[in-house]
Amino acid sequence: MRPATGEQYELDFGDLSATITQVGAGIRSLRFAESDLTEPYGAQEQPPSACGIVLVPWPNRVADGRWELDGEPRQLDLTEPAKRNAIHGLLRRRPYELVDRTDSTVTQAATIFPEPGYPFLLETAVTHELHTDGLQVTHSIVNAGDRPAPVAVGAHPYLRIADVPPEQLTVTVKARTRFEVDARSNVVAQLPVEGTDFDLSAGRRVSELDLDTGFADLPEGAVEHVLAADDGRRVVLWGDEAFRYVQVFTHRSFATKPGGVALAIEPMTAPANALNSGTGLRWLEPGETWTVSWGIRPEGFGGEAYLASWG
């Protein structure tokens, strides 16, 4: 039977392995030796709760799916009907086309064609590569149209450390502010986190948290968010300077983990509702290309043997 997410690209590099999907260009699994670094799901399943997918040309929610372009209202399809929002862009359920692959790398591409809610023509590509520092994901977007286009990039990995229950792990996100939301998860304010339960800068036990929260004001330069086990093993999600925002989601009804918690740490170049606020948006000129990268790095899983596996 054909997998629910299309072609499955199996990547290997030393002790690292990954399965990347055609639909959504998602991460279906990422492992170091026998240790899962992300929440896996089956080949016959759709990505549960956006697990591992690419979020383009906007991440997170657009309230009511409405925004304005040059003073004219635009209406996106409401892809989160229960909350009447448009969520996670236009490619989450679309198949990508294979561009290139090796044993450790796959590049896929997808076109975003103009539509009433988003009247722009974009050529997008994403490369998943395993190497000595773990998994690197590189996105490129080309404005193939004749007018400037607003774009943002995100991803939706759920991190884990082998068989350690996520609620027993510690998450660290060095952000100074967070986005407050209403009952429909739409942004209403940006608030400081210092002295509140939303301050993750010194590390917080996942079991203590109940979050679907966007964070901002990250340290300058490249950023790192850390999920750590008590035995010293860590999974680091890093992003280049474009990834100035992150969403942290403690999911207690994750489809493949009944009764447990799944933790999403979502790197984003713009926060929720950016098409309205303009915050973090990149306006690409016709013919312009924008390239950004993020990745997942395991630490403490094998000491010197870990490095020797690529020697």
C-alpha cells in the first residue's frame, strides 16, 4: 500500500537516520542509533497535529483567514475551521517534487500558485541533510511573480529523547517576551516573560507546562532551544538569524501518544498573524531568492563514539 504521505526518503549518515516525506516535506522520523530525536509516526498515517511539516508562506495562524493587501481585503481558506483561522500556510498537505537526493540528503520543491487569498507565485524548495552536526534543513523561496510577495517560514517538529517520557524532560527557550492569545489562539498582546510561568530561560520541566505559546525577543545571532534529559542527553533545535520567533506546544492529545505529552518546538521567521501585523515578514521582490536554515543536533548520546561514527 502506498504511504499516506507519498514517497518516503530514507536518509543515513553514520548513526543518524531520517525519513522525509513527499507530502508536506515533513520529518516522519529522526534517530540517532536506536534513539528517537523526534516523535515518529507510521507510514500509513497522516502527520498527526502537523508533525514535522514545513510551514510556508506563513507559520501559525491568521485570524479569520483575513488580511489586507494594498488596502484590499484578502480571504484565505479557513484550514482550522473549529477556530475559524487559516493555519500553517499553503503546502502542508501538498506533495513536493523530488529535485535531488543522495544517501544523506534530499531536496524537494513545490510551487505556490496565486489564489484569491494569496495572489503570489512562489517557487519553494527544502533540503534535509544529515551531517556531523545532525540534521540541517534549508529552505529557499523565489518570488517568480511580478509583484513583491510577503513570506515567512516555519517548521513543526515534535522533539523527544529516545524512550524518556517528554514530561520528564526539561525545555529551555531564551526568550524575553511571549504572545498572549485569545480563546481562538489569536495574538492579542506581546508581554514580558520575566517573573512569570512563561519564562523558560533557565529551563522548565515539561510536566509543569501547558503551552501553545509563541515567543519572541530571542538572543541576537543564531538561536538554540534545548530539550534535555537528566542523564545529560540533549536535543538542540537551532536556527539561523532569520528564525527570531519560536512556538512551544505541549500537546496532550497527540495522536500517536494517548495519555502522554508531545512537545513541539517550532522555529519561525515570523509569529502568528504576521500577514496582518507585518511582524517578521520578508517582502521578496520579483526574482529575489531568500534562503534560511535550521536544524536538530543531538548531544551527549555517545561521547567520543558519537564523533567517531563519522570519522
